[in-house]
Amino acid sequence: MYENSNFHYATAASNVSPEIAQWFQAVDRDKSGEIKWEELQSALVNAQGEHFSDTACRLMIGMFDKDKTGTINVNEFQELYNYINQWLGTFKMYDRNQSGSIEEPELSAAFQQMGFRFSEEFIKFLIQKSDLQNHKTMSIDQFIVTCIQLQRFTEAFRDKDTQRIGEITIGFEDYLTIFLNCSI
């Protein structure tokens, strides 16, 4: 058990590393034992030295918030930490010039490594959607937002693709339910 004078973090049973528990404690400013998106945002900095966007932090909390309270506990934080490191590793591998952003061919290769085979047009669409100024690159912040959205939509699609053929037919309300559940 990791102990703080204000709060006890159970790490032995949950397999949370002591380093993660310590970081969780530092991020948990109000010592509630839960982290809100604002607390997460204050702890995350992108390659340009800026905090991650509100959207990225809300999506990250939402992805790991199993009980839908708008917060994550130390176990969920461990899962989030593992995902962030995987995404960062993939992003850094393809951000060869270490600019903090990747271009279309790099993004396509990164998604292929992750198991997605997207068309050039779809990759262009993703970059245009994320880079409202010059439509040429995607930042680490937006890469993580895109990865979260892709994961959520992929899971929702798989739930409906009961025959595992890569196609689904859904009604309008089902579509809206999937969209609204996968959005912020």
C-alpha cells in the first residue's frame, strides 16, 4: 500500500506501480483519490511545452472512467498511463524530425502499425480535421485525441458487427447512440 498523510492508495492488490501511484498522488491535487480532467491536464505537457487540450484530457478521462463519474482512480490512471506511453512511442517513432507533429505519410504508417489500413483520402481528412491552420500536420495532442476516437468507434463498430464481416447495418437512432457515446 502506498501511503500519503492525506489519502491511502492501494497498490498491492491493483498492480499499480509505486511510481504511478506517486505520480497519481501528485496529480490528485484535491486528494480525493480520483482525478478530474482538469487535474490530468495540469500534469500533461506536449512536445511544444503546452498543456494538452481540454478535449484530449476529457476524452482520456472518459475512455478510462469505468464507473462514469467523470474521474479516474489510481487503477484507471495506470491503464491511461500505459496507453499514453504506447501512443507517444508510436508518435515519436514517426515524428523523425522531433517537431512535435507528423505529416500524412507518417500518420498513415503509424496507423498501419496500429492495425488500421486507411486510404490516403481518409488520412488527409484526419489531418485537415485536426490542423485547422495549414492542413499538413497532426500534433501529438490531436494524435492522441484521434487514437481515442478511433478506439471508441472501433469498439462500438465491433459490438454491432456480430458476424465479424467488417460491415454493419444500423438504424439512425443506433447511429446517434454510437456517435454520442463516442464523443466527449
